Amino acid sequence: MGRRFRLMDKVYGKVLPGCVNRFRGLDVVGDIAVIKVPEEAEPYRFEVARELLKHLPSVRVVLRQVSPTSGLYRVRGLEWLAGERRTTTVHREHGCVFKVDLAKVYFSPRLLYERLRIAKLVEPGEVVVNMFAGVGCFSIVIARLRPVSKVYSIDVNPEAYRLMVENIRLNKVEQVVEPILGDSKTVVESRLRGVADRVLMPLPELAYEYLPSAVTCLKPTGGWIHYYDFVKAGKGEDPEAKAVQKVSGRLLGLNRPWSIAYSRVVRTVAARTYQVVLDIRIGAHGDMKS
């Protein structure tokens, strides 16, 4: 994070000295850099992008994020600034390769740590359901690093599904990861009730609404849910505590024993707005004392 900030300070300092320390947003996905540009620097955005290419020899494209992720497919608005005119790339992470089209699917390199953290928690022989799989990153990292029995990998975006199928083949996990196109709530209710040891919910916009379906997906003996949400926290407020409070009200009505085993702030997404993950342990049916 610090190196990225220093790099953007250097770039803005070269093009527009008055903009130094004003905004440093930068993500690198494969050989594409995505930047956020402060309003006062917008007239100089092409110069900023060309300067950035000089400092990142592995980058071939610079795009500007012009709107946040939105809509059913969580796609962000992008503007080409410099380099090759494309939005497709190949991203490498944890020994896996992922084809991505940033104009058509959601992808965040900032979930790198989470993808590895979750994979390390998975036990041999588990059945995993990823309710919001995107191009398959969480699912494929798990399948490559852990001897799991099955990973059901669901996404509603046809383009994400197409890339997921290709990524599964590229990473040679066809025998373990099953890609499914559709709304995860519908898929779980129709064919994945009671099958999972572990459920992933890496879509903060829908995780709260879909939480009952995640519980339904777990085996009668119980299991784990990795729940991600966005939390606004004012000065002095604890975003993790607020996330726990919010989820507790939802879980109390599901008639299953539960506990929050772990929580952490994954990243800051805006002023006083945080992405939080909760690792939730769900107990067996009929065992409300566990």
C-alpha cells in the first residue's frame, strides 16, 4: 500500500505538483493499471497515465475508473487513458492464472490475502459452495491449494461464467470445480440444499439478503460461512462490531446455533466505509446449545 501511494505521489508530482497527496487510487490487474483521478487533475489524466507507464514497465494499459462498481454484475465504469486499447488481461495470483475483462466482470486484486486466507482454512475432503464466484478466483485457489472434494462455483453474470469456465480449464481443476450460471439463491434452493461444509459469500451488496440461503446450503451437521459486508462506521465506532450486530439479528431467526469465530476489516472502500469479513460457525440442526 505504501509503495503504491509513493508511486502515485511521484507521478502526480511530475505532471501536476499541486495534486501531490490528493488522491492515490491505483490497482494493477495483470498488465492493466486502473487509477482514480481527482477532479482537479482530470484535464491532465492522459499525461498522468503516460507518466505512470514509465514507472511500471510490466503494465501495458492504463484505465481510469469513472464510476464505482454497480448493477447486477458489479461492473465499474472505465475510460482508456494510455497504452494498448483493451480491457482484457491475465492476472496471476497464488500460482493460479485468471483471464479477466475489467469492462464486463468484477475483479479486485485487493482480495489477494482473503483468497489465500480462506483457502488455508478449508479442510481436506470438504464440499465448498461459492455463491458469488465471479471469474472463479476463490474457487480455483481453494481447488489448487487444498484437497477438497468439490467446489460449486456460482455466478449470475454470463461473461463472468464464460471466463470462469476458461479459468477452471487453464488451472486444471475441472474435476473439482463445477461452474454454475445462475442466481445463487435459486441454485441453492433447487439443487444445493444441505450439501456444503463451507459457503463463501464474497459479495457485500447481496450477502445479507442471501444469508438464509447460505445456511440452507450447509449440511445438517453444520459448517462455515464466510460473510462479507460493507459497514459505515463513524468516529469511535468499530466496523467489525457493527457488522456482527447487523448479522446477529439475521441469524437469530434461522433456528440454527451460530457463533462468530473471526472478524477483520478487509479494506477501506470509501470515507468511513469498510469491507468486513465474518467467519461464522453454524451448528447442527436441533442443537441450539452448541
